[in-house]
Amino acid sequence: MRRKPFDVVLGTGNQMRIWLNPVDTILYYLTLITPKDPVVGLNDFKVILHQTYDQTSYSEVSNAQMFIRPWMPSHGHGSSSNVNPVLTSHGMYEGKSNFTMPGQWYVYDSIIVNNQTITTPSFYLVFDAR
Ligand SMILES: [Cu+2]
């Protein structure tokens, strides 16, 4: 199968991101667990990170560092009081995202594994806070 570097396979409406890290040729899967129904204010932000070399066997990535950045594109502002996700169990990372007003928010998630940023270029998950 021919792959382009950092192909985002699913559209932005899906809460999963799949990309190939061109440096180590590992395919990464980031899956959003929560929030599914985001509210105005602090939301538990929980994701699972997997990796695969062959798309047959998958393993959880438990040595990542994550840095989230909420952004409201229609107004051009972010938010404060966010908590970067940290490992809580195998491959699971939990933090908090702060949506300070209703509307559409992007949450960028920069991920570092083994001192290497694996999210280049960056991507975001989309939330509609109510
Ligand atoms: Cu706003």
C-alpha cells in the first residue's frame, strides 16, 4: 500500500486521527474518548494513542507527552486553564479542555514521543460546545 506522509485518513467530523510519522514510519491512531457532548467550561479531555507498523498488530503508546491548545476559529481566540493530558492507564491520556463560550472549538494536540514531535504538521479535533 502506498502512503503519503501524514495522510489524515478520516475527515474532521470524526473524532479519530490517523497519520504516518515520516521519520519513524509508524502509523499513529489518536482516538477521542471524551468529551462527546462538550459543554461551556471545563471538559474532561480523554484520548487513547495507538501505534502500528503493519496495520495488523496495534500497541498502546504509553510514553507520550501531550500539549493541547483549544482555539475558537470564528473569533480568533483560545482559552486558559486547560490541563495537558497525562498518562492514566495503558495508552490513555486525561486532561481538561476549557471552552469558554458556546460554539465551535478546535483542540490542537501536539504529541511528543521519545523526544520527537510526531504531530507535524499539527492537527485538531473539532468540538461544538453548548
Ligand atoms: Cu469566542
